[in-house]
Amino acid sequence: MKNDQTLKINVKQTFPLTIKRLGINGEGVGYFKKQVVFVPGALPGEEIVAEVTNVHPKYAEAKIKKIRKISKYRVKPLCPIYEECGGCQLQHLRYDQQLKEKRDIIIQSLERHTKLQVDQIEIRETIGMENPWGYRNKSQFQVGTKDGKVLAGLYGLNSHRLINIEKCAVQHPLTSKATETVKSILQDLKIPIYNERSRKGIVRTIVARAGVATGELQIVLITSVKELPKKELIIQEIKKRLPEVKSIVQNINGQKTSLIFGNETETLEGKDFIQETLGDLSFELSARTFFQLNPEQTVKLYNEVKKAAALTGQEKVVDAYCGVGTIGLWLADGASEIRGMDVIEESIADAKKNAARHGVNHATYVTGKAEEWLPKWLKNGWKPDVVVVDPPRTGCDDRFLQTVLKVKPQTFVYVSCNPSTLTKDIQTLSSKYHVEYIQPVDMFPQTAHVEAIAKLTLK
């Protein structure tokens, strides 16, 4: 029967469709003959004529042919290349409504991936931004040429066409200014630009990172080979035209890859890093350090972690997937001891430096996996009261979750950037843990991304 249902929808077929909700990637979701249809750009409550673009066994994809009933929350996107670029998914939705839909995405994930009574869980209103534009502190724009002109931007949605982005609505103005300036320096000095197809040319990517609180800039030029022609002139021009730049770095990536960074990095001028501050903490950001892209919301996010951890000064805290130690340091004043781990050695070195710089002497950082360290510590009689995790999009490792169920910390605080993996992991922990509440935080306005903090307590 299922296959018959699938066959009822064909590519190029058109039909009326009512959009019920937003999907996890920001597309409108409707149902035709019991089949799920995803429509990018369509909003909940809209009645549209959909044209099918793709049919899969369990769902179909379509585009809007016509909107018959328009959502009262539909607005004109601020960005002129919004439709082509694909970097944002929700600029056509009024911001207050974006926040409501993001909360709904978490509810949908709970319904799909858990057996919990979702109406019994406190899911709080999404914490948004007063000004939801110009917040991203880092840009990584590919470089190309067209008719002899240097372009920098992103590849268009599902295409290999470079969209030139002169002013991105969600990028911090300093990063936009930096990219535009470097682009014109490369143009003026006739520096060979890398061509993906022929694999000739030198400069591949311009990375600009701003210390939003400090006003410092870092420029990274990613090149296909080590020899950068007119290197001294490039440095001279960057310093002259962008006095805010405190660090100029070259990274070499000669591979045929979609990865931005190669393995070799060299500082050309200034420091290896720029400074950034969050609250009372200051951080050194080197070219490849992971750091949250929206500092203003990061402070709100970490304060929510602090509330969820509810420390009294007595607790032993584990900061799993700790990165450069930001969350642990944020909680340090309320903990008797912090222990953090991460599989990336450089991050642990940075975490140790950050702890030392802030005079946090009761923090220990080790390289490795939480699921290997926790049992060792437990064996030696050390048991955490609170475990905080901020895993990658893939969620927590199952072995780690099983370890937590054995170690049984009183409080488990889960910081998530992916509602699907968050709710799957909550289901695994629900045998021993009760979900006290989930607090969504909008780290990336105008996009479909939603971060959340879940507070779980031992039953």
C-alpha cells in the first residue's frame, strides 16, 4: 500500500497544500495524500499551490508556485540575495514568530524521538536578541573571479556558483568591512585567485574574525600553496587600510576538499590570536580555535547553564566536550572542583591556559573521551555532582550516556545545537533522569538553527 501512496506524487505535479508547521531546516511542512511534503520558503498557516521537485520513498520536496493565502507573519527579507544565498532560511518570517517556531521545532523533536509526555515538560519561551542582525563574529568567504573582478562569498544553494556577498545582514559589520577591503587589495595587487575547476591560482578563502567586545580583527588568507606573491605588499596594505587588524595569518590548503582549513598555519604579521571577552572572562582566539559565533547570545546561553547547574560552591563538576574550557570557567566560581575533557589536544592546551589566566586553580583538563575518564575517576573515589555537556551536532556518544547512567550525577545539563540528537539522548537518559525543563536560545537569528539547554535531574 505504501508504494502506491508514493506513486501518487510525481515530479512537476502541482496541487494545493496547507502548511502545518516548520521543519527542522526551516522549510514549510504540509501533507498531500498522507505524504509529507517539504516546501522551502513556505510558512505555517499558508495555503499554497506546490510544484513537486523531488520524490523520495517517505517524503516529497516541492517549491511554491503560488501563495493563495499568505501568512500574516511573512515579511520582506532584508538581504537582496536572500533567495540565492541559502545562508539564512527564515528572513521572510517576522522575528518574534521565528522564536515561537524554534520552540515548536523542539516540541516536534520530543514528540518524534521520545516516549515522554511532552505536555508534562516545561518548554520555555525562546530567548531572542533585541537586534537580530549583524551578530556573526566570523566569516569564511570563498574567493573567485568573474569578468576579471575578484568576488568573495558563498556557493549558491545546491549549486557551484559563487554568490558575491558585499554586505551580509547577519555578519558583524567589522567582518564585512574586512572581507571587502582584503578583496580590493587582492584585486589591486593582481594576486592570482584559485580556480576550483582548473585547480590553478593561489588565494582560496578569506576568513575574517572580529573580537566583538575588543574591536580587534584577525585576517586569515587560505592559499593553495605556501608561496604567496607580493606577501609584504599585501601585509602593508591590510595594515594601512584596516588599522583594527591585530593578526594576519596564512593557512595552506592544497587539497581538493570542501574543508576550509589545511594543516599548516603561519602568522604573517602581529599576534597569533585576537582577544575576545565574554562577561568577565577573556579569551585568546587563534585562527583555528572554535569559539561561539554570537558572543551576545553566548553570554545569555552560559548564564542559563549556570542557572540550570544551580551550584552552591560545594559541587564537583564535569565539563564534557569542554573545548577551550569556556563553560567550565563560567561555572568555576560556584564549583568546588571542575574537571574537563576533550579529544582535541590543542583545545585542552588552550583550556589550561585560559584557566591559569583567570586564576582558576581548581580546574583540571585532560585529553580524551568522557566515557573513558569518568569510570577511572569513579574507581579512584571521585564522583561528579553535576555533568555539563555541549556536544557536536551528532549528539553524545552512546558509551558516554551509558557511563552517565552508571555514574549517576545528581544534575545533568545538556547544551545542544541540534534538537533531534538532544531529544534522542534525552530518551536514552529518561530511564534514570527526569527532564525539569528545556530552555531554547536563539543563537542564529534568521536561520533555522536552535540551541537549547535541558536540565535533567536524577529520579
